[in-house]
Amino acid sequence: MTTGKPFQEVELPEQKPQDDHVLFPTVLSPNTSTNSTATELTAFEEAIKAHKPWLESLLLKSGAILFRGFPVVSPSDFNCVVEAFGFPELSYMGGAAPRTQVVGRVYTANESRLDKEIPFHHEMAYLPDPPTKLFFFCDEEPGMGGETPIVLSHIIYEKMKDKHPDFVAKMEEHGLMYTNIAGDNDDSSSHTGRSWKSVYKTDDKNIAEERAAKQGTKLKWMDNGVKIISSPLPAIRIEEESGRKTWFNSLASGYCGPATEKTGNHNTSVEVGNGDPVSDDVVKDLLKVLKEECVAIPWKKGDVLLVNNLMVLHSRRPLVKPPRRILVSLCK
Ligand code: FE2
């Protein structure tokens, strides 16, 4: 219970305690004694502005905050919430997921087939400047399934280092390189199925090459698309605040092999920065650890989930029963 604030911490059965007894994620609801945030969007916006430093410190401590029970009804309400936080907007230049703008800073979440899982990832970890924060909004509550599981990245690093110390040391030294084949047209069957024209916001190959080069990425043109090859990128990062190491990479979502046969892509691949392949056993263990450690809270209409993208990986479980409409906003 947080007194004196328009927010109160509530507990859900899915939350997991961290080492320092902080729950992951933090769940905030309107404070019942000062309950105008429960009925008026403007009161919620004002509360966010007034308590922004506190909310940011909570986000740093727990990694993610779920706002539940606030009057966020429409995509434009969600845009107002994002604006109230006032974090700078990130352009989706170079992003691989098919998504479209809904209103203001609000986009559809990945538009790939909802009955397919999206493996765990830090948003845009395959680019040099990924977003630091992500907002998700539940516009239409899933009929069944379709959760957005989240997991603390430093836990994944620790567990993987225990299981595969040599490989993790190699990743730390050389980083990882990602290859993504982007077609001439968007492909909704894949969660990285954005066409190169959408990825680089142009249909001019020279402009696409210039934009790719700015991100340290090379393009190799093919008959029906292009191979987008990243330079080696750090696969482990250090959280500034805590000094903890995080599993900051797209190995689980970019790897293509027997371990990811059911969930993976056919248009992406990952290798170690020195050109060594990634072993299937490593990925098998990685997927197991992610599954064991994650938290999946079923979406409720109006939920807003704020994720620290530097601390937390997210994924999407397959939708069992429609509908489901989750919207996102990415911040620098
Ligand atoms: Fe994502």
C-alpha cells in the first residue's frame, strides 16, 4: 500500500519476488482514498506528471510497472498517458516487426499471426540504439492466451553463465551478429516479416543502404529482397544503476535451428561476433530458463504496461481465442 499518492501497489498471484523482496512487475491501481484517477483520464495524466520521479525509480527497481484499473479506454487515451510521461519518442527506423501507426505515438504491436508465439527479446537489440522504455496497452482483451510474458534479464544472464560459462564468455567478448532476410513486401506470417521498404521507410535501394549504414548494418541485395547483416553487437550489457549484467540480445528470437523449430523464424539467423556458430544446446537451455523465470499476467482491457527495455525481455504467447489488440509506444 502506498499512502498519500494517487496510486496504490496491489498484488497479483503471478508476480515474482526479486532478491530484495521487490515484486516483479510492480502493479499499480488507483488509490481508493483519492480515487479520481480511477474515473478521470486527466486526473491519471496529472498524477503521472506529479509523481514521475517516483514512478521512474519504481521502474528502475522492479523493471516493469503494470497500471491496472485506470480510465484508459481508447488508443488516444493511451497516447495521452504516453505523452504524460514525456519520454522522448523513438523512431522505428530499422525495426523488423510489421506494425502501423494508430494515433500519435501509438502503434500496433507486432502484426504477425496471433496464433504464433514470439520468442523472448529485448526490443530492437539487433540495432545499436534500442528503445530504453516500452509502453504496451490492452485495447481488446484476449479471449484466451495472447499474454505478453516478461522476465528480468539479469536472472537469465546468471542462469546461462552457470550452465554455459564458456559460451557466455565468448558472447561477452565478441558479441552477436544478426542476419535478417527482408522481402520486397511485408510478410505477416513472420514476427520479423517487415519488408525492407517498411524497415527503411523508402523504396529507393540507395537510401535504404545509407540508412542501414548509419546503424552499422550492411545490405546484400537478392532477387526478392535483401539480407540485412548487423555488425557484431554487444550481447551482454551492464545496467547502469545496479551494475548487474543483462542478457541483452536477440538470440532466442533470431536463432534458427532445431531448438526453435516450433517458434522460430526462417528468415533470421544469429552467430557469434567472431563468426562461430551458436550451439543448439545453448538455445535449448536458454528457452527453458526463459520459460521458468518469466511472469505472464493475463491482459485486462485498459491495462498499461511500462517496461524498462534495458532490464526486461518480453515475448508473446500464442492467442488461443480471439480477439486481442495490444498497442505499443517505444521511447528513446
Ligand atoms: Fe517486442
